[in-house]
Amino acid sequence: AQSVTQLDSQVPVFEEAPVELRCNYSSSVSVYLFWYVQYPNQGLQLLLKYLSGSTLVESINGFEAEFNKSQTSFHLRKPSVHISDTAEYFCAVSERAGSEKLVFGKGTKLTVNP
Amino acid sequence: SQTIHQWPATLVQPVGSPLSLECTVEGTSNPNLYWYRQAAGRGLQLLFYSVGIGQISSEVPQNLSASRPQDRQFILSSKKLLLSDSGFYLCAWSVQTGYGYTFGSGTRLTVV
């Protein structure tokens, strides 16, 4: 069975600073990896995903994540954050073959301060 | 395009009352459907998933049940709510492994 660990429950940063949200996973099989973002009182939105190919994946709003198989990590980064990036971010993993079920981490609340 | 509808957005119910939350998907056929609960500080807990009409798998024992009467309809129910059923309930769908889920906007349930 897979598991996901998001090492930081809360990350406060100042506007225009860089940020990294950490995600490590555990699985005995090959996986797909996802990052979701949740704004207050809303559902989750897919931010980016790694399926195969280049280990660096990017979102349209400047976030990127790098799949590191040897370290079983999929950390999310942004070089310069905005106030509007304040949200909760969830890392998730699913098996490549078999169940479509996603296993989520407990989330990291990113707060961007002016 | 595919859309997912979830209602109501908020709900306040007394302990012991019944519950029915509905989720419908448009623009796709034979989706996998999921119910998650989100409690503060506990992340997302998968409650039920369904791969077809009438096929329901329960992930955790609890006071809730789910049904899928139609291909694109997923219902979460309870006969008698408990205080511990309070939380943010999210419905989601997927059609293909590796493409992740699309989530509904959620229902904030407060049991009083």
C-alpha cells in the first residue's frame, strides 16, 4: 500500500520569497504523483502531475515539482510567491497499474504574508 | 466538457437526524466516483468509491453509507448523524488511471 508524508503542516512565507513544500511517498510499485491545491471552503484543484517522461513538471501559475525516484520525493516549488498562493496544498499518489485510488498526504497550509 | 455538481454547499443537522448528500457528474460515462471527508488537521479520508452502478466499496467502518443508483449519481447517506460526522465532504470522479480526480466544491456538514 502507498503512503504520502507531507513534512510541513504549515509554511509561512513573505510575498515574492521562494517556497518549497515537501512530499515523500512510499510504495512497492511504480506510481503516479499529483499536487492539488485547495482554497478556503472549496474543493481540490489539480495543480500538476507526474505520469512519465521528464521528472520536472510545471503548472500554469509558476509552480513546479520534481520527481526524485531515489529519494521517493515529489517536492513542490515556486521561485516567487504571491498573496493569492495562500491555500492548502495536498500531495497524492496512485499506483500505475490497478486501482485508481489516490492516497493523499495530510496537506501543507501555505500562508503568504505581505 | 465534464462537470461535477455537489449539493448542498453547507448543512447544519441535529444529532440523530438523517443525511443525504448528492453528487452528479456530467459529460462523461462510467466514471469512478469517490466520497472523501476532510476533517481539520487530518487530511482527506476516502470513505467510499464506486466503479459502476450499484458497486460500492467502503474504506472505513462508520456511520455512513453510499449508493450509486445511476451511472453518474453518487449519494452519501446516514440514518442517524453523530457529532463526529461533522466535516467537509468532497465528491470526486475519474475515468482513467493516472489522470487524477476532479473534485466537486464540497459540502460543509455541521452536526449539532
